[in-house]
Amino acid sequence: METLKEKYIVTDPHFYRKVLLIFIPVLVQSVINQGVNMMDTIMVGQLGEASISASSLANQYYALFQILCMGISAAGLVLGAQYWGAGDREAVKRVYDLMLQIIILAGAVFAVVTWFFPREIMSIYTNEEDVIQEGVGYLKVTAFIFLPHGVSLVMSNIIRAIGNAKLGLYTSLLSFFVNIGANYVFIFGKLGFPAMGVTGAALGTLVARAVEFLTCAVYVIWIEKDLRYSPKGLLVPPTRAMLREFRRLGLPAVISDSLLGLAGTVISVILGHMGKEVVSANAIVMVLDRMCTIAISGVSSASGVVIGHSVGEGDIGRAQKEGWTFLWLSIIIGLIGSVIILVVGEWTIGLYSITEATRVVTVHMMEASAIIVFFQAIQGALSKGILRGGGDTRFLMVADILFQWCASIPLGYLTGLVLHWEPQYVLIMLRIDYIIKSIWLVFRLKSGKWIHQAKKLERA
């Protein structure tokens, strides 16, 4: 008879080696990315609260596109990992083609809308004219970032489907130095350039994203040897079988993550209309929040790929045991993240030039964030890694719609803009879906109904 350890925890050393090969590069990549975000916020923070708010809100809009990229990447990971596990390299290439075709189209649309309607976009988030004015210049530059960043994000993320997490690490490491250096030059006016303030931060990001794109293109086309991808496939329309599997297993992930991005925008709108102090406080809190949950992005990526390979190979029992193992890891990571926020949260606030009123709001929102982070880690591993790797994308889409749009958003609006609760309690209501999903998805994992295999593609 199986013991609890044998049933719910993988003990095979090969499993942990495979996990670490994905987890460590993704973890380091996330640390670098969040380090860049923190340095951006600190640099812009020297310009005052209007600049912090403008860059924060403009980036919330940009996060819509990033979430779409992650959704497309997730669709590619689900299909790509399962086809790679089944030993079908050509199918993985066709997945890569389709995901890049989609993101190129989406990036072009975002670029056009952002260039022509920056003021209208900023007006959605805030009604404070000084913040809007700062944000318009930021978004004008951002319009040129969508295409190169979108393509490089999807390229580096989907390549993880074959167990290669190095590309994202390389591009992030390069981006770290380029972004900080370019920010210093353009924000504060060094090396003969004029001081451009918050617009300079956007220009620094553009330079970094262009470098990322070139790095990704060179690596995938000329250096990567396992997949042997050729961009010629971008000119070939997807087959009906590919589109059918994308609709069945991939599209729900795109919809789910896109709705997540839209929910993030609505949350920013709610907080934005609670005042400049709340927006600035939330921007500071989110930097530490992301730093404390970077490990979960590694666990999510590793679990999606490893479980996808097991499902693709047809080893369902192994996939289920791997799912439970990843769940226990996420619980440990969530606890560690909560403790870090409680211990160092107030100290990090001293890094920013903010008023005493904003500081007090930030301290209380940090305390709320410590609670949220624990559940964020659990539901993140389950929804963005474990169950998604098993192909349970449709169920996850329904869960996201139900709990984000029927619980978090209405409760956040009610408590923030109608009842005028304290910001820390509003923040908990805006993230109540994390708590609900953490419990709900554990039962889904236990049911075993979350595994759906991708079907073989007929050859043209």
C-alpha cells in the first residue's frame, strides 16, 4: 500500500534535476526583471509622485499587452510541451509559427492605438492632469516597444516547452545593464542628452527591448540546435488541425490571461481614482510583491513544462504525482514570501521620495500584501503551471472569469469607490480571487480531471 509520501511527493532525483534546469534560469531571469522594475521605480521616484504615478499607470496599460504575451506563450507552452513529450518536433515548430504570427498582429494593433490615443488611455486610469501629462510622453515612446518586446517574450517563453530556459535568462541579463544605463542617461540627461524625466524612462526601456529582440532572434535562428527553428514558417498559414488544437487547449489560456490583464487594468483604475497617494503606494508595494513571488514564476514554468512532457508521453500517473509535488513547493514559497514582506517591507519604503501620508498608506498596504502573497503563490502554481501543463485550460478560464469578475472586481469597486474603505482592505478585496482559487483548484487537482492530451497533427 502506497504511503502518503509515495503518493504525493516525487522522490526521483532525475525529476528534480529537470525541474532545476528550468527553475533556476527562470528564477534568475525574474530576479533580474524585477530588479530592472525596482530601479525604474526608484529612478523615476526621484522626480516626484506625479512621475511615479504616471509611469506606474502607463505600465499598467502596457501590462495588458504583456499579459496577452504571457497568454500566447502559455498556449504555446501547453501545446509545445505536450508535442515535445510525444516526440513530435515538427508540431512544436508549427506551434511556434502560430504563436509568433498572433503576437506580431497584436503588437501592431497595440502600437497604433497607443501612438494615436495616449491621452485617452491615461484618462482611463486617472483624472489628475499632471499625471496624465507625464503619462502621454511615456506612452508615445512605448508605442515602439510592443512589437520587439512581444516577439522576444513569446520566443523566449515558448522555447521553454522543450526544456530550454536559458534564452530568457540571457536576454534579461543583457536587458538589466542596458536598461539601467539607458535610464540613467535619458532620465537625468547625461552624455550630452537632455533630461527627459519619465519619458526618458520609456526611451531607456525601448533601447533595452530592441537589444532583447536582436538577442532572441540570433539565438533561436542560428544558435539553438534542438528545435532547429526557421522563420520561414511565419509565412505559412496554420493547418486546420493546428487551429483546432489551439482552440481546444491554447485559446482558453490566451483568453484567461488576457482577462487577467484586463482585470489588472480595472484594479488600477479603481486604485487610481482613490488618489495619487494610493497609486504611488501601490506601485511601491507591487515592486516588493513581485520580488517576493519571483520563485513562483520559476515553479509555474517548470511545472507546466515537466507535467506537459509527462502528459505528452502518456504517463498520467507520473503527471498527477508531479502536480502534488509542485503544490507543496508553492506553499513553502508562499510562506517565505509573506515573511520577507513583513520583515523588510517598511525598510524598502525609505528608498522612495514620498510624503508622510503616502508612507503611512504604503505601510498598511504592505501588511495586506503579506497575506495576499501566500495565496498568490499557491493559485499561481496551480493555474499557471500545474493544471495548465495538464491541458486544463478551459476549466481555468472559467475559474478566472468567475472569481475575478464576479468577486474581486465588484468587491474592490464597492469597498474602494463606494464605501471608501482603507486602502489595505480594498487591496485584499481586489485580490480575493487568489484566496478562493487557491482552495478551489486544490480540489480540481485532487479530482484528476485536469489532464487533457493534445491530439496528433496530420501532416500536410
